[in-house]
Amino acid sequence: MLLNTTGKKVAILYPWGDILERKSGASKRVGLLIDYLKSQSYQVWLFTTGDAKDFREDGVHYTYYQQAYEDYCLVNDIYKDAYQSWYDVLNSNSDTLENNQESEHWLPWIYYQYRFDLGFINWVKKLTEWADTVILEYPFWGSTVGDICHQSKTQLIITAHDILVQQLDENTLIGKIALAEEIKALKQGDHLISVSQDNQSFLRQHKLSSILVPNPANIEECSDEKLREDSPFKTIEKPFCLFVGSRHDPNIEAVEVIQQIAKDFTFQFKDFTFQFIVVGSCWEPEENNNFIALGKVSDQDLAWLYHHATLILAPLLSGTGTSLKTVEAMSYGKVLLGTSVAFRGYPVESDKEGIICDRLDEYVLLIANLLKDENKLQEMGENAKQFAKKYDYRLLYSSYHDLIENQL
């Protein structure tokens, strides 16, 4: 049933150019938002960055903005020069090499990348004039977009996918700058969306209130009704476990852990055949004994892997926000064995809806024990599936509808 009959116009500004791929957690979240808004009869215009193009697909207007290389270099040089001056004033006796490494970090530089780009500013003005509501994904463009929305009296909703400054040491100069920019940008929103209670608490400390909309899953997509029976992968044999991740430092770190677990498993259980499969841009394609990295795969092939995996592995050691891949895996009715970081933002009860373990040296034995207990795998898998149903995007994204319709 459609909740909206107004046909209001919603512009979504998304900073990464991977929106149509829907492989990363962020692109999946925003892609599902597009699907939801379309289902509610809203007109949608998605603005992002990449090779310049403008087109319509499946009823959605897409615009990709390409920054001139000389503009990018100019802003980058000015930022580094200014940062050097700030650093020299505050740390006259400190290591210059360390300072140079800090200035190369993408935070907080990304906040300034488009701030003085007239081409970018003109596109934002055009979007804002067209839209009834602007949804800004991530706060990077908050200063520019906020000023323009306020001038045109267009409602601005900002989604904080995570607390970005937590990737830095807040006691360093670069951390302090990043925090100031993040909070200043988030304050531009008429409404804020956060993805976890921890993020909500952090924002509250900085006098920012937000509405909680956790990372969702598409429950209908996880049905096995259209699943292919034959295996699309010649080298994969059951049983196997699965890890899925985009090219993000915590995911790369997790794959390195999985490689070690795979080696240890082979050493401790020589007579047991069990494969460790990694999917996504987090690792280049590789096959090494019982460790297989496939790189990017199609949605159909990923669905096959999820359905046929014995369990899902997520030994994440770091990360902020919440991991959409967690609830996605659970929606397939699979047992997820992961760290507390992997389950962050989701109130999962360990040994009931998943297994939370921060002792990586225990993973080999945990996996072996699970493989011997089919009943436990089935019971926990069904509990995981029921848990994930509460995170279907059709339920969670009603908050966006209420904000667009000024009902919150």
C-alpha cells in the first residue's frame, strides 16, 4: 500500500560513485532508500560523483559530477599548505614526517574538496530548486548544501552513516579539525538520521538529536524461490563459510585474519575439508588451499553463496557505524560468527541469533564444533532470520517518509 500520493520531489546527494553497483554497505543502504521512495511514488534525483553523465534509469534521474582535475589539485594544495601552517604553530618541535602522513588522510580534507567548486555549487542549487526535500548521505558536503537549502527554504535531511572522526585520534590536530567539520556539517540538517544507538549518544554529547534508522536488509531479496540450483563456481565445494566486504580497511584486515584461520583449521583438522570464501573488492581473486577469494560477483552468484554457505564469518577488528552485511547475512537464515565489532548496532543475543566472540584464537574450534551440530546451525539460523525481519527496509524507512511529509 502506498503511503504517499503527493508525488513530492526528493534529491539524494551521495558522495561515492558506486550507487548503481550496490556492492558496498553504503550503496546498498542508499539503493534501498531509492527503492523505498519510488514505491511511495516520490520523484527521485540522485546526485553523485564520477565520470560526468546525466541519465534516467528505472524512473530515477542520475547525475554524476566530475570535478576538474586542476580544481581538485588546487584545493588539495591549499589544504595541505594551511594544515602545515596550523601544525607548525601548535607543534613547533614535532616530527615533520608524522605531520605529512596526517595531512594525507582523507579526513578532514574531503570536507573541503567541493566547497569552493562553482560547478558543484551550481548543480546543488539546481537540485535544491527542484526538490521539496534534500537527503544528504554523509556530512562531507554539509556546509555547501546546508547554506543553499536554507536560502531556498528546502528541507534538508542528513544521514550520518557513522561517526567519521572515530577513525582518527581526536586528540591530534587532524582529529580536532575533523570533529569540528563533522559537527558543523551535521548541524546544517533540519533532521539527522543515525544508524546506531552509540552514534545517537555521540551526537547527543554534541547537542545534536537524531532519529535512529539502522542499516536495513531486503528480506524479499533473500528468498530462495528464484535461486539457481547448479553451482556457478567450479572450485567451491560444500561445506564452506563466507565473508563479504568492500575495499575498506577493516574488511581488508578481517580477510588477513580469515587467511590465518583457514591455515590453522587445515593444520588442526587435516581430515576435514572446509573452505573459507571471500567475496568483494576487499581482496583480489586468489586461491590458496582452502582459502578462496572471488573478487566481485553478481548479485545472483552472491545469493547462491549465501544460501549454500554453512556459516558466515566476520572477524572484524575495527569499524564504525553498523555493518549492513551483518543483517544481510542473518536475513538469509545463516549463523554469523563474528566479533562484537561485526555485530555493532544490532542487539543480537550470542548463541541464540549469532555467535559473538572476540577471541580470534577460538574461531577454529568454534567452527569445527558448529560443523558437527547441524541442529544448532538450523535453530540459530532460523532465529537469525526472524531477527533480520525486523530490519527490512520497508519497515525502517517509514521514518524517511514521515520526515518528508513533515510528520515527525
